[in-house]
Amino acid sequence: MRKWLFLYAAVFFFAPRHSDAADWPQYRGPLRDGVWRETGIVETLPASLRYRWKVPIEGGFAGPAVAEGRVYVTDRELAQGQAAGENRWDIRDPVRGGERLICIDEATGRIIWVKRWPSQYAISYPVGPRATPTVHRGKVYVLGAMGDLFCLDAKTGDVFWSKNYVRDFGTEMNPWGMACAPLVDGDRLIIVPGGKNEAGVVALNLETGAEIWRSVEAPDPGYSAPVIVEAGGTRQLLVWLPNGLFSLDPATGKVFWSQPAKINMGHTIVSPIFDSQRNLVFVSSFFDGPLMMRTAADSPTANVLWQGESHSELPDKTEGLHCLMSTPVFQDGLLFGICSYGKLRCLDAETGKRLWDTLQPTGEDRWSTAFLTRQQDRYFLFNEHGQLIIAKLSREGYREISRAQVIEPTMQAGRRKIVWSYPAFANRCMFARNDQEIVCVDLSAEPQSSDEKTATPGK
């Protein structure tokens, strides 16, 4: 009996404690589906937010990743004497400088290491990197705006291997640069170079960077991050490219099915989303609007359920949902997303019929947006004004619970200043960045720390 009691005590003491705390190691969360699965989160936002730390950084659109006690975020440093490039879609004059990946201690905001590489920008909106880092088993995979791909040691920043999309895959640089966050699947790193010779989508060996397969011809990479879903009894890699929506075998690159499309200006930005209960796949673009597919229940095939016919961004001419950069969400047979001029819209997922819309989360303007993250039966919306909103969305409408200013909008876009960066929600905290700082906000129901700490990155 004593022997069994000792064994039980040892197992109990040394076993990992069960906790619903969770990291956010890649774009749109652990499963890349925009769902925050932690509990113990505030019901309403406090009048004064609890900042755990703030760290000065430079410009960039890329959201942070959080894994194993560290936060990873990319930014851009201008070369000495180099003026900042103008934020316009049609400006592609070279801008000298470099990019960085900054590794920050999650608890304190202390800079652990910084990895730099040179990068001369020849893209519009030359603010900084676009793609959220992907962290997996002690390595971090990071993509720069000009197609520099690195596999780094997550603890030290040392380089294991690297690629360049233009040099290695024949990519022709698109107007806004490389934005597709790398995706880990088994021993493969799946990337979207949009290169020549069927290098639209490529799988690399995680450890060595060696090419495993390549698939699909594409006019350019677009900006959409791929996802893997289980549909028709098969794991399918969904990729939204400027020439169509593709379903591939993630192990081999074989095309299961595709739906051709010609997307104006390559505006494939949002990720494909999947409703497993209704076998629906949805994508959308700013000019050309929505496409809803229904996948077969017992095979890797799909057919068009409905799609928009309008090719206009104008609010009175759009159909369904014309998304720009905010990936929409499915919920209970409904579809919620931000349309071309900032309206949060609710659609019937089966028909595409609009049920309601509102400007309350965003304010009306061209490209106005908010990033949607589901947490249990409610949503955390982070809008371009730097505000965090808790709201409930239903067939009946939009019900706002609370909102708070998290970070200031700092990037000039047309007539206004904005924040266009997807936040991370990890370990009951929110991590958000603009072009001047990254902040960690405690959103736990019971505060983890009431002291604000400010750290300064090393040079």
C-alpha cells in the first residue's frame, strides 16, 4: 500500500498541472482559426487597462506570436539618412534599410535577442514586415516583406537555414510585398511564394529547408495565409490565390479541387475559413467580393454554393461581403465580416443574403477594418483606431459590451492614422503593436500583475 501511495504522490507532484492557459504561436492563433480558447477572461474591459509592459519598436504590419514564455515581433529599421517611404499603393521607389525579428520575455518585456537582416524595400506602404512569425518546437519561421525567409533558433536567434522567394522560387514582387505567414504541417513548412514553374505553393523540410513539393501556377502570391482543414474525410490545404481557390493534399501538393477566379490587383488577403458542420468554405476580396463553396461529405471535392457578381468596392454596389484584410468568421449558420468601407455585416451563410450591418465597431472609411477573435460566445474586436471591443454577434444584430483604447494609431493611411496589425491573445493577455511600440495587456478576470513595466530594446 505504501508503495502505491508513494507512486501516486510522485505522479501527482511531477505531472504537469492542467491549465487552460495557452500560447498564440502563429497567425490567428494555435489552430489558425481566430478562436481564443482560454477561460478566466474579463467579462467587461476595465476603465483603466492593466498593462504588464510596453516595449518601443519600429514600423510593421506583422502581428506578434507568443510561445513558451517569449513574444516574437518583426519591424523595420531605415538606413541612416533614408527618409521614410510614403504610404501609398502606387509608390515603389526603393527604400533602404533592414528588417528585424525581436524576441521579448513574455513576463517582463525584456528584450532577449534581436536578429537583423538587410532589406531594400521596393513595395508600396514600405512601413515594415507583413507576416506574423510562426513558432514551432524551438524554431521560429519568419518572412520579410521582400521574400526573405528564415528558420531561426527560438532561444538564440541563430539561423538554421534561409531562403529568398525571388532568388529561389522566381517570385515577381507584388505591389505590397510578402504577407503570407508560413504554416507548419508535420515535418513540412508550407509557404506561398507565388513563384515560377509551379512554385505557387511550396513545402519545405522544417529542419533543412530542402524542397519537398511544389504545386500550382499563380500570377503572384497574393497576401492570404493558407489553412488546413478536415473535409470530406481528408485533410485539405486551402490556399486563396489571385487566380483562384485551391484545395491541395498537404503531404504531396496534389490538387484535390480548385475554383478559378481572377482577383483584381491580387487582393487575396483574408484566409479561407471553414464551417465543419455545414461543409462550407468561404473567401472574399475587396473588389471581386465573396465566394462560398460546399465541400462533399465523403470525398475531397467541392462545388460553388454562391458567389457575388459585383466587381466594385463601393458600398452601394457591393454584394454579400467584400473583405479587405480582416478575415471573417462563421457562427451558427451565419457569416460575420468587415466589408469594403468598414461595415460589420452579417450574412446568411447558405444564401449570402445580408441580414444586417453596422459601422459601430469601425467608423466608415475606405479600407476601415477591425480584426475579429472569438472567445466563447462573444468576440474581441481590435479596430484600426487601436481600440479593443467586446461584443456579441447574432442574427438579431451587434451588441457591444465594452471598449477601451489599447494602443494609439500611428501609421498615416490617406486622411487618417491607423493600426493594421492582427493582435495575439495568449495566457489571458493581449499583445498588440503599432509603429512605435508593442504592449502586453492583462485581460485575466483576476489580475496577474497591476504594475506597468516598460522595457527598451537593445540596439
